Amino acid sequence: MKLQQYSLVYKCVQIIFPWAICRVKNSPNRIYLTFDDGPHPQQTPQILDILKKYQIKASFFVLGFRSQENPHLLKQIIAAGHALGNHAYTHRRLWKCPIKEIEKEILLTEKIIRQHTGVRTSHFRPPYGFFCPTIKPVLEKHRYKLVLWNVLTEDYQGDYSTEKIVAQTLKATTPGSIVLLHDYNDKNNNTILVLPKLIRNLKSNGFQFGTIYEI
């Protein structure tokens, strides 16, 4: 699926489910880099170094079981001034799960994050971006916002060149865009290769960078 088609999908999602945040409205020249599926013992520190070099802040939607394995990385993310979001405990397709299972995944991850950082997460992104409307009462009960994205970089694609990923991401990014990247990729090292060039180009285009804490 081309990024233009993805963009249309996200617009439809936003219309049908206005409580699902795919992009940030009224956000002139501000965009939001988000990283899913970590923390990774090698890739996450490399990404933190790149973000530090370019003096920008980003958001990390972490998995509970990987946070449990790498709690020191949660502390590094917070210490660097970045935002933490909840990405569930495992990486299952939660829309197929009973609502109690979904709630358990969210709360267990929240507990792990709070235990190691003192931070209470308030933004949730379901694995793969898949969700069903029945999740809304659970999110409201626990004071969570559902945050998706409107720009999919496809940094996980092993057959995509760095140039292709950067070019299509730049084309799709507009003010208020929430950009999806990954800090856990067991297929390739694309994100590490793409990120510096992507940031430089986004800055050249006049964009500033925010975190989900502003949403």
C-alpha cells in the first residue's frame, strides 16, 4: 500500500473514530516523531544519541515485556527529556482479544513503566494500530488517549533504500503529522540509517518537533 493510500485510511479513521488521534490539529510547523516496539538494547541508545545530536525530543511507545527486560533504557529515555507511551505488554493484535485482556495488557505495562521511572503513562498505541471501539471505555476509565499516526515511514521494510524511506516520508509529512518509526527492528538497521537524514530534511523544511505530552 502506498503512503498516499495510508494517508486516506488515517483520515477515514479520524472521521469514524474522532477520539483516535492520527494527527495533531492546529499545530503549525510542528510534528511528532514516535518510536514503537522498544526498548531495544542496541537500537534505542543509538536513536537517543541521534536525537541528542540534533537537539530534538520524541516519543517512545514501549512494550511491557521489553521494558521489563531493559528498565535502564526507560530511565534513559526520560532522563533525555523524551516522552513515554504505552504500547501494551505483548505485541498481539488486541482487537481480537477480550476487553479484560486488553485492559490487563495496558495496566501491566503502565505498572512496569511507573515502577522504573515514576511516570504514569496517559497515551496508548495498540500494536499494529489495530483496535476496536470497545476499547474506548477502558481508555476513558484509566485516563488514556489513543494515539495512532498519519505518516508510516515503513522503516521496517528490508527491501527499501534509505533514500526511498526518507523521500516518501518527507512527501507525506505536513504540520501536525504524527510520524511512526521503530526502535526495535530485528530485520534491518533502517531506522538508525534513516533518522539523521530525515531529521535534517525535516528541519530544512521548517518543521519543529514535539512530543505526545503536548497532545
